[in-house]
Amino acid sequence: MRKARAPVTLQDVADRAQVSTATVSRFVNQPNVLAEATAERVRRAIEATGYVPNRIAGSLASNRSHLVAALVPDVAQSIFNATIEAMISELANDGYLTMLGLTGIDNVRMAELVEAALGQRVDAIILTGILTDRRSRKLLRNSNATVIETWGLPADPIDVAVGFSHFDVGVEIARFALDRGYDRPHLLSARGTRAQERRDGFVDAWCAAGRDVPDETFFDAPTRFGQGRAAFRKVAKMSPRPDLVICSSDWLAQGLLVEAASAGLKVPDELAVIGFGNLAMASEMRPTITTIEIDGGRIGREAVEVLRRRSRGEEIQSRHIDVGFRLIARDSA
Amino acid sequence: MRKARAPVTLQDVADRAQVSTATVSRFVNQPNVLAEATAERVRRAIEATGYVPNRIAGSLASNRSHLVAALVPDVAQSIFNATIEAMISELANDGYLTMLGLTGIDNVRMAELVEAALGQRVDAIILTGILTDRRSRKLLRNSNATVIETWGLPADPIDVAVGFSHFDVGVEIARFALDRGYDRPHLLSARGTRAQERRDGFVDAWCAAGRDVPDETFFDAPTRFGQGRAAFRKVAKMSPRPDLVICSSDWLAQGLLVEAASAGLKVPDELAVIGFGNLAMASEMRPTITTIEIDGGRIGREAVEVLRRRSRGEEIQSRHIDVGFRLIARDSA
DNA sequence: TTGCCTAATGTAAGCGCTTGCAACACATTT
DNA sequence: AAATGTGTTGCAAGCGCTTACATTAGGCAA
């Protein structure tokens, strides 16, 4: 059932409207410059032919693709989804189309996706994972594309970074834990992610208060319910048992809580739990989860705002845009 | 900090490698036809110049974009995420890049996104929502792009459909309800979505068994926790109280269950709940949720398989690909 | 040696659009 | 009447590739 080629081009429209191709092109891109009578003729010709402008040709000629690439680890149950959603919507308002690349756990496909995106001459490329590959970094630096790293604030961004300090999150959690008088925290982190930085922040602040280095358990990302379950079983057996488990995601925390409930442990008195992300379930399940809220949507919007400024030709004042975070104390700790 | 234009073109590489542009192009697209010595020279030239092929130009010349557009209502907490993820990964393996468009609730932006995608001359366009707009349908029919509608099996697909019968899901739920002896079901559906078809299936089968048309409550999509909560409050007040609430999503079901728990109602004896989607939480929370499982990943993979066949020039045998569904009985009903 | 075939490479004509510049028609000013 | 300005439109040269077709070199059979 393949259809015949539908080669309606600018030329066809131009012929029909009795104008030059330049005029039709202007109608499509800057309608206001045409005389109303001409515009009307073109409009009718487009209508009659069912013409859809070939943006590929347009991009080639104008050297601007109106394409943005967003590279994220995954999309299935991702903490980045709010960011992605906000970004795609905002970009659509500005006439940009978003290509989504999945870099996978450990960002194994990051490098090839960077190259693919660059091959499409995207106007911007937005990263969520951490890009370590040297060749990719170099390609990005040499490209004309705006490069925005999100969800973190690396010391030396490729171009611009929009995020928050994971280290500070750790510090804040430590402060909270000290404040509430917790004594034996246990850290549950996903390996090779920014959770590591939060862990460092926690340990730093915790030890600065004269406490011993806390115990910890590492997981392979991504963190899910099941790992929270497993973690509970491990933690429950420890002696002395930790009184606070700090999880690198709300999923982990939720898994823990479910097991704690069926083991009959009182939360937070016998076991307290802190999550990360403030996913919907954190406030909707019982007990509600004490967690760190990140405004993922704002990260997306700020990223797009950077693009806007760039395309207006404005200089970007700072290479770091900090959207902050907030600890929300609820039932679980 | 804008960077200078990096105009490394095929020509630059060709000059450096002392070959024609055609040869470099072949190296990029069909490496095996070159003599090894030539290939090596080109390889080195590319390495030295940091050349990244301009796929835009390539697409224009070859009339194949290697781009696929996926149009989904949302991505934040979507039941489609598994499909999207599977699709993007599979496509990446085949050298395709995926553009993600968000059509929004009620698919308000569907039409403009269809046109934008067509403007990029995508090789295929994959829809999850329902496309009713006549102009869009016409554009799609006239385009060369493969069009795949997913998550449903419309009687007259634009091109090919991959999904399952929502009506049958409703029938299956009715069968289950009758089987378990439920008496006063209450339907909770999102307006203007395919949930409506499931509802029809249920009502059809339920009435066919000689029962009265069940009560129902409608919501605006997307369905979330909060609406499940609200629904519980409404349902709890009814007299006689329903003994089974059929929700159009697991979110809804979960919201209901949380409220039921805090109201001290016994599930499923005093109130049973059925969800839809088999999201992670359906099996991970307590009580576990009886729900309909859809293999979203498979939908994505089947869609990509259709594209593969098309690009091999094979004729598509059937315009409907049914991936089925499965009712999973758990604690909640 | 000649003729023919195959494999490897080159030549060059586009692909469908954008846009700097030129051209023109009027209106307004001097 | 000439000069100048303003608003519209057309001309045509690309943008960086792909690919049909032409060309060349080398191998092999007759």
C-alpha cells in the first residue's frame, strides 16, 4: 500500500500563484512582508496543492535546522520526564522540534547519539547524563550548537549548565538528620551517577559534625522498587539496625517502606526513610515520603530560555544556572 | 561564547584524502565498496578534520531522512513510556533518529505536529493518540511516510495499526466481574480517550448477562492519583455502595486504594478495585492491584518491525497487528 | 595481442529551499 | 521635474550531499 511520491514543491506553488519561488518562501517564513493580495494568492495555491514545506531543504539552505536534541538515560520511569516534557513543549512553542535520544544506563550510547545529533546539525543539544567521552566533548565544543548540561552543575561545563548542586543536597540531608537526632544513617546509592555526589555531601557534613563515616550500600542504576525491597532485607538484619536510610530515589524509598510495613516496623520511629525526587507517589502513598524536591520542569524551561537568549544574539552572562532544591519533611523521616 | 562556524565538508575531506567527494560519500554510506587502501586514506582524513557528515544535505539529496516522528499525548507519567522507549531504542539500532512530539491532552497539538513531522520528511510517523483531524489524515495519506497508529485497532487505519481491542478488554473485565460474583460495578473512565471503548465493552458484556447498566463517573484525562481519591469519596457515599470500581488507569486505582485504606475499608471484601496498565506500582504496592497488562514495549517493537519490512520493500500483509492483553488477578479484586 | 569483464573511482547534475542583491512601482520631498 | 525613500517582488547562486552514468585500470580468456 505504498503511496506515490507527492512532489509538491515550492516551484509548483509558485507557478500556480504566478509568483516567484522567493515569494512563496517568504510567505512561509515571514508572511508579513508580502502584500495582502499576493499573500492571498499564495495561500490559495498552497491550499489547492496541499503543499508541505520541505524543512530539510530549508535547513540546508538557511543553515538552521530548528531541531534540538535531548539526550536522556531513559524515559520509562525517569526522574527526568518532567524536564523532557517541559522542554519539548516550550520548544514546540518556539517552532523547534525535539529529537529524543536514549543514552541508556551508564550512558553507553551517549557518544554515538551526540554524533548523530550533530549530524542533523541541531541548533542545540541538551544533556542530562554525564558526558565523559573526550571525542564527544571535543565535537560539541567545536560545533555551532548550543550545549546545555542539565541536572548538575559541573565545574567546567561544555557550554552552559542548568541544575543544582548534588553535593549540597547531601549536606542538607545531613543537616536534617542531625537536627532530628538520627544516629545511625545508612546510605543507599546508585553507582556511577550523581547520587555519588550527594553521598559525598552527606558524608562530608556528617563527619564534620564529629560523627563516624556512615555505612552504605551501592546499586547499579537505575534504582527501582525491587532494589528498595532487597535493601530493606539487608538493612533489617544489621545490628545495630540503622535508624535512617537515605535513598537515592523515591522508588528505592517506596520499596523499602512497603517491606517495612509488611515486616511491621514503625516508620519513622523504628526506621526512617528519605527519598529523592519528590515523584508523585512520594506525597500520595502512605506513609508519605520525606524527600528532596527538584523542579524538573523548571530545569527544562530554563534550558529553553538559554536557547532563546542565544538565538536573540544575547550574551549568556553565567555558565551556571542553579535552580536549587528543597527538602520536604513528611511522614517517613 | 559562540563558536566559529566549523565548515568541514565532504569536499574538505575529499581534498585531504586526494579522492573525489563521491568516494568519501561512499565511505560514509557503504564502506565495503571502497578498496581498503582508499578507505584508509579517507578514514584518516576524516579523523584529522573532525568531519561530521551533514545528514541534512544527505537527506535532501537522497530523499530519505532516517527520521521517525513519534507523537504521544505526554511523557511525564505516561502509560506509553514503555512503547516510546522500546521504539526509540529499536530505531536507533537501525540508524533512525526519533523526534518526539507531545500532542497534549485531547491531542490538541496533533495536527500541527503532524505537519511539522511531514515537513521534516520523516520516513515514518507513529501515533498513539487518536487522529480525527481530516486535513491531517489527508496529509498523512498523501505522504510517502509509513503511518503507524498504536495502542488501538481502528477499523480503518490510515496505514497500519498496532495495538489491541479496548472493547475486548472491557468484555474481559465484565467476564471477570461476573465470574467473581461482583454485583454493583462502578465505572471510572477518562473522557475522550480509548477508556470509553473499554467502558462500552464492559457495559455490553455486562448487560448481555442480564444485568442493569452500571453507574459511571467520567474524568478529564489524564487520570491521576488525586482523581482516584476524589472518586473514592464519591463512591463511598453512594448507597448502595458499589462493590467493584473499574478504573481506567492504575493511578486512579492506586488513589482509590490509598483512600480506602485510610477509611478502614477492607479490600477486596468491602470494596474491590481493578486498574489498567499494570504499571510498576500495581504489583509493588500493598495491596497489589488487579489490572490489565499491556505489553507496551512489544507495541513499540512491532511498530518498528513494520518499518523494517517496508524499507525492505516487503508488502505488509495485514493492516492490523494485535498484541493482545492479559488480565492479572491480584489482591485488589 | 585484442577484446571483454569486473571492480574502483570520478564527473556532474541535481535535491528544494533561502537570501543578498537588483529591479521596479509608487509616494513623498525638494 | 528630479531626487529620494519605501514597499514588493524577482533573479540566481548557492547550501552539502547522493547517485546515475562515465571512465579507468587491471585480470583473464581467446
